[in-house]
Amino acid sequence: MADPAPLGLGGFAFTTFLLSLTNSHVIKAGDGIVFGAAIFYGGIAQILAGMWEFRNNRNTFGAVAFTSYGAFWLTLFYLLTHLDQLTGTGSDIRVAVGAYLLAWAIFTFYMWIASLRLNGALIAVFTLLLATFAVLAIGWFAGTGPAPKSGLIKLGGWLGILTAIAAWYLAAAIVINHTFK
């Protein structure tokens, strides 16, 4: 079987890049392109890569990472398209999104610890991703009313762009090394 890691990394990088372009305010109308990518490439393709990691390589780290972040994209899509159905005031919703991102930062923290036994590129991906989630969570918590603190969200977007570049680098390295043997 082929190595499923480049698929998972590619789906993660692609979707992270699109969302981060929106968070960093590089593009203004990005929700439409982010949502489709979140469902199909970031969500479903990563979950499939995670399942194949279980079977192909018995790679617990890859299986947990790809499956979990695939689920992240699906749940984020659902959350962002159903914010109007959340109950409470605007600040309650903002804190709830902050808590959601904090939970992902906690998960990413222990995955970051595990990545320290793997390779430098993967350590870079998880270091940048941890910083991205932490800054975005703080941005949502630090906002006022229903709106997150835009400067922190913008910084989180730029960190997310760096995360995507690092993940694409690792995906490309695996594909190119395999192709050229």
C-alpha cells in the first residue's frame, strides 16, 4: 500500500491555508472556499488517511493526527455554519468558540510532545499549529460582544499560513522522495 501521510498532510495544509487566508484578512470572501475544502479535503480525505495509517503502517501517531484533524475540519464546518443556532448572548458564543479552539490547542499540545520523537518537519508543523490554536483561542476569549479580537485572529491567520507551508513541505518531501526513490 502507498503511504497515506502525504494525502493527510496535503488535505490539512490546503484547508488550513484557505482558512488562514481568511483569518489573516488576505482574502475577504473566503468562507465559500473554506467550507468545501473543510468537508471534502480537510475532513473526509484526512479521516481516510488516518484510517489507512492504522492499517498500512500501524502508525498510531499518524492515525490519531489525521483522523482527529479530519474531524476538526468537519466539526468546524458545522460550528461555523450553525453559530446562529447556539444559545446565549454574543459573548457566550464567542467564549464557546474560544473553548472549542482551546480544546484543540490542548489536543495539539500532547500531539506536539509526541512529535518530538519523530522528525524536524513534523515538529515544525505541530509547533506552528499549537501556536495557531493558542493565539486563535485567546483571540476569541479576548474579544468583546460576539466578535473575537481581530488583531489576534489576524496573527493566528498568519501562523496558520506558516503551518500550512510546513505541512505542504513535509507532504511534498514524502511524495518526491518516494517518486525519485
